[in-house]
Amino acid sequence: MRAAIYWAPELADPLHAAGSAWLGRDAETGARLPQPPLPGIEEITADARGYGLHATLKPPFRPARGYAALREAVAGFAARQAPFDLPPLAVADLKGFLALRETAPCPPLHALADAAVEALDAHRAPPGEAELARRRRAGLSARQEALLARFGYPYVKEEWRFHLTLTRRLAPGEAAVLRPAAEAHFAGVADRPRRVESLCLFTQAGPGAPFLIAERFALGG
């Protein structure tokens, strides 16, 4: 089993429904959903669909001390964090992927991700050699290599970028079609301010299984 600490929209937030429909799966219920009628969208969203609509705070890891201990730690961590306002989101290009990203700086958001990476790291089992090799194939900087060694993932701390992934990496012709479609799909939904009031513990039962929201924890600081 793997676990991850993610932010995901609240169920009452229209972004939950819109994002789940775009990806074709609801990470809360696991239900498959009809997607917009766009060429190739099922394949283009396949990887993102497996992870569910989310923004990563602490990347996926194998729990080192068991699920019950991890759950207790996540609950305690969430209780110590203060809710905050998230800027409006917009469809953006992130290294060839389409993603929803913040439209203005949000220091509390970055602070929450940094704190999650640090505070819950005792519950992360070290990655295996195959996983490390796969990460290194991307061509890491010296700082990213140091972060991989320390936290098991190269894109944390100052290398972290808030994003809700919507597609795989797109060819220019695909992006020319998909980006306007995504902007239309999320119009009036992503671009409204919202409150970050909880974080989610996602779990993956085994290799290739979809990630699901195991539990939401209210921020209570």
C-alpha cells in the first residue's frame, strides 16, 4: 500500500465535480464518470485519473509504521494547521502538462506543503533502488538529488509547484485543442476564491490501483 497527503476540493465545491468529470473518476467514491467529448481524452487523462483530482502536499510513499499510526499523525498534523484562502485557479501549461494552478502567490499554501513533507516524514519508508533510478532518469539538479535523498522525492520544498494535473504531457497539436477545452470546462468554477479547510489522506491499495480519498482531516490551527 502507498499513501499520500493531498489537497482536494471539498465535496460541495463545484471544482470537485468539474475536475472529477474531466478526469473521468471521482476519487472520493471511486466511481467512473463520463468525460467531455474530446478526441483521445480517455488516454490523455489516464495517468492523472489514477491519482485522482488533487494537489500534492506530501508525495506518495509506503507507510513505515502502519496505516493506523499514519492516520493518527495526519490527524494531529491537520489539527495544528490554520485554514487559509486559496487564490483563484486557472488552466496553465506546466512543462507540457495541463494543470490547474494558483493565479497569485499564496505563502500559506507553500508553508503547508513544506510542513507536511517535514512533519510526516518519520512515517515514510525509504524508496527502493528501482524507484530512485526512475526518478533520476528525469535528469535531476544537484538540489533535486539532495531532496530525493532526504525526502524520497525531488520536487519538494523550493522545487514544489502547486498544481492539479489534468493531462499527460501534450504534443503542441494536442495542447492547441485541449487547453481551450479545459479552460471552457473549468470556466466559472476554478477561478473563484476558495478556502483551504482540510487536507486528504489518499491511499493506493497496490501497484496500478487507483488512489482514493481514505479520509479528510479538517485544519484546526
